[in-house]
Amino acid sequence: DDDNGAAPPDEYDDIVSALPTSTTIGLRHYHGAWVSEWRVRGVISAQRRFVPRPGDMLLGSPPKCGTTWLKALSFAVMARDAYPPAGAGHPLRRLNPHDCVPFMDELFSAGQQAKLDALPSPRLMNTHMHHSLLPASVADNPACKIVYVCREPKDMVVSMWHFLRGAWRFTFAELFEWACEGKTPNGPVWEHILGYWRASRAAPERVMFLRYEEMLADPIGHVRELARFLGRPFSAADEAAGLPASVVELCSFEALRGVSARSVGSCSGSRVEFSHQSYFRKGAVGDWTNHMTADMARRFDAIVEDKLRGSGLAF
Ligand code: A3P
């Protein structure tokens, strides 16, 4: 089927079905990561088939850590000549950000990677893959850049709970136990964060490391940094025209949530469809206090602290 984009890569089913499995949400353990069964195929296929291009920009994140926001901001920055951020006709005023920036893992899982080949350069894509699982051709490529966003892990668990509970039956207590063992989609989240953190420390000009809480505290400052990193810095004229603020406004939680877009089904093969609104729940820091007891929080914090010890990173 080589890359004609038709069939999902079911040639990996033997590999996938031999992997250890866990939790009711169907995760498989693949090279140290817990990946949903459907996505493992995409990971393997991407590792074997992804063809990088100079200028590729990959947005990385664990699920529920600000992916949608980062996709919107990056798209708005990159496409601002064609689509002025303040313009009424901007695609982000009618589409979900996931329909503006393609999801590499999903496309490879569905055998639709030809859609990536069809993109004009420089390409903007996103992934939930661990850094260690990325195709070497992009992870080690001096001509490709990665922007990573992560989030305080307890808030990630809470966000994940609200997102997944619409599609699967489990309690918050169950998800919490899985999270303590690292068994969340694309978990363990600490391994996910550490991989990109180390890559960013080693090559800060190629891997930008962002934190959701810091972005919320200073969105305009972060958009300026993002634009610079993506090779599209705001000029003095852009600044005078208030472009950074326009981008932030266009991509604000309220603005994006208010868009009436169709549901985001992702490509064929994925079992679940999510409503546009399900990507915009609360957009706040510290919602874990409404879901975890002090004991749960202490226990999870201790695990994360232990895993991050010595890395120079803390939450
Ligand atoms: P909450 O569930 O805590 O509200 P992802 O995009 O990786 O799935 O992450 C989803 C989280 O980002 C959700 O967190 C969601 O509300 C929040 N979010 C989505 N768009 C946002 C935006 N424009 N600004 C701030 N937060 C946003």
C-alpha cells in the first residue's frame, strides 16, 4: 500500500496484538510508552515511513495539556499573511484547531499519511508520541523544529477524566490509579515530559519547551517567543498593528469555544468522536483541587517528583 493513503496499516496487527495491554481504555505498552491500540500502528508506521522536509514544525504534547491551544496559536502565527488574525474570515473562527493542523499520529494510524505529503512547506503538524518514539528522521533532524507543551500533571489527569468519560466507563478513582502507574494515553506522562525536556536542554534552538500555566500567565509574551522560534518573528509593523494581541484574542479559550464547528471525529478507524466543545472545558489552572483529596495529590506529587528528580524540572 506504500503511502497511497488508502488502507490503515494493518500489517502491524501481529506486532500490536503481542504487546502487553492494560486498562479498560485499551492501552498497549510499546517501547516504554502506553499507547492506545489504534495509535500504536500509527507510531510504527510513522517510524518507518515518515519523510521529513526541511522546515517541518512538529507540535508535541501529552494529551490534555494544551495541544488544541498550541495548534491554534501556531497556525495563526504561521498563516497570518494569508489569514489576518483579526479578520472575520479567519479559519479559526469556523473550524476546530484540529482541523487546521494535521495530527501526524492519527493520519499514520489511518493510513492517510499522504495528506502530510500534500501539505505546502513549511509544514505544521502535531503529535502525542513520546520523543523517544518519534521517527529518527525528525527527532534528530537539524532542519526540523519541535514545539512542546506540557502541564501540571494533576490537572492533566483531571482534564483527561472529563474528556474520556464521555466515551468510556470508568471512575475518577480508577483513572487516578492508572495515572499513578503511568498508564494514561501516551503515558507515563513524566516520561513524556522528560523526553522533550532533555531534547530541549540539548538543543534549545530546535526544541522549544512550554508550560501551559506559564502560557496562561503571559499569552502575548509566549506568542512572541513562539513566532520567533517558528521563524516568523513579529516585525515592528506587526507590533504596531497589535498582531500578537490579535493572535492571542483569536485563540483565546472563549473565542475558540464559541466557534460552531462540527465535531472532531479524527480519521476513520478511531472509535470515538468528540464534540468541538469537549476540547474547551474550563481552561484553568488547579482544577485538581476539585477532584483529588489531599492524600491523592500528595501521592501523585511524590511519584512525579521522584521521576523528575535530577532533571532540573519540577511542577
Ligand atoms: P481543561 O480540561 O482543564 O479545561 P488538549 O488540547 O491537549 O486536549 O488540552 C485540553 C485542555 O486545554 C483543556 O483543559 C482545555 O479546556 C484547555 N484549552 C483548550 N483551548 C484552550 C485555550 N484556547 N486557552 C486555554 N486553555 C485551553
